[in-house]
Amino acid sequence: MVKVPKFIKKIFYNQVWDIPNAENKIYLTFDDGPTPLITEWVLDILEKENIKATFFCIGNNIEKYPEIFKKTIKAGHSIGNHTFNHLKGWKTASKRYVENIDLCSTIIQQSAIDRHQSLLFRPPYGKIKPNQTRLLRLKGFKIIMWDVLSKDYDQAISPEKCLENTKRTASGSILVFHDSLKAQKNLEYTLPKAIKLLKEKGFVFDTIN
Ligand SMILES: [Zn+2]
């Protein structure tokens, strides 16, 4: 499933699947970083294309690569929380899940140049229990899902198929990519081409806040 059906969005109305707007804006998001070389490669492309995006970071990776994290913030991109160690919500007790996200929040604050706070959260694998959604929303988090999945992480698909997956983007779409080793091959092919095609279609890129 690449494009999320409307009925799913209606059932999971506590989560953000797209951001309707009148300005033809779309939202690039990158999950699972910071990752040496790959995140930096993404940052270079975005700078060259004059695009701001949103990075859903793993706390453990921020601890390992604080300089890349700082560079991402300095470049003006938006930051989101993606748990401390890529925890799967469906398999985790809610209390433990929320504690893991709190730990990531603390690391984001401590590692950021400006004690940056992020109230954006994306559940790893898109798998989160309704109770976990409720608890996070009580803490003020927005749960950011997507409507266009590039599947760049899927090593069984070709780079061409990955690019194809981004072609259903519409105004307000939230696109998911991964600045991770697993996605590298598909990402390196797809991202520059997708940006070019999306610009040709008149889309404007913005951050999620
Ligand atoms: Zn992830």
C-alpha cells in the first residue's frame, strides 16, 4: 500500500496523514537518522534544492552522531521524535513506550543547539496502539503519519519502483524517505529525481511544525 486510503485516515483521525493547504505545499520527511554520510548527503541535496524538510530521528542515533543532528537543525529543518531505539508500539506496553519516547525527547533537547523541543512524533513501522496515541496526545505530541510511502527501505524493490511510488503525491502530501543504510541505494536514485519531478508539477516544499 503506497497511498493511504481515505477510510484509514477517517478511522485514525487522531493521527496526521496529510496537511491540506491552498498553496500546493508538500512535506518531505526522513526517518531513522542521523546516519553518517547518508544524512549529510540528504542535507546537501536539500540545501542545493533550497528545500526544508522534517527529520524523525532515533534518540540512540542522535547520541552517536550529535554533530550531524546539530547540522540538521542549523540548516533549518524540522525535527521529530522516532523513539530512542526504534521501538514497535504494538509489541510494547504503553508505559514503556511513552518512557522510551520521553528519553528521545530528552536527548533531542540536550543535543540541540538551542535546547530544541519537538512535539512531533512518528511511530516506527507506523505501528502504535490507540492508548499510546492517546497518552502522547495528552503530552502535546502530534502523531505524524504519511500518505505517500516511497518504500526506499525495501531492498526487494528497484530504485525505479521507489521513484514510481512517489508519483502519487498530491497537494498536502506527507512523503516518507529514510536516511538509513538500508534505504541508501533506493534513496540515492529516487530523491534527486523525485524532487525534480515534484518541482516541475508546481509543488512547494515545507516543514511540518
Ligand atoms: Zn523508522
